[in-house]
Amino acid sequence: MIGLVIDVVSGDLLIQGGALVLGETSQQTIEHIIRAGRGEFREEPLIGAEVARMRHGVESRLWCAAAKNMCRAAGVPVTRVSYEDESTIKVE
């Protein structure tokens, strides 16, 4: 997936040589979907895996399947989402 690249340090759009940078954005799209809450994306209000809720003990057994479906709906070809422990989410 090609799109506007976001700077990982500042969170702003990446600019090099006075121009916006286009590049591979699949990983940043997955990150935004997993971190977002429902309703944060105005165009797609049902996309948002709400990983912050898992930190507070609100965990669904179907979270991995829902996160995978959300990534696919955003156009990212994901085959599997799993969490290995409390701090590691694996996306394949």
C-alpha cells in the first residue's frame, strides 16, 4: 500500500527536500488501526481495535479476529493477528 509516510518520532507527515514523502504505509496503517478507538476515523466509524482497552483489563476473545478484519477492510492484506503476552501483538 503506497501513501503518505508519517514520521515515527514526531507523528507528523514526513517531509524531505521540501516535499511530502510517498512510500509503503502498510505497517503504519496497521498501527493506526490497532491503536485507534471506534469512531476515530470519521469515514469508517467501525474501524478501531481499541488496544488501550486491553491494557485496562477489558479483553475480548474475538479481538484478534476483529483486528484482522479491520486491517483487511482498510486494504492491508493481513493473514493473522495474535498477542503473545501483555505487551506484544504479532501481525502477519
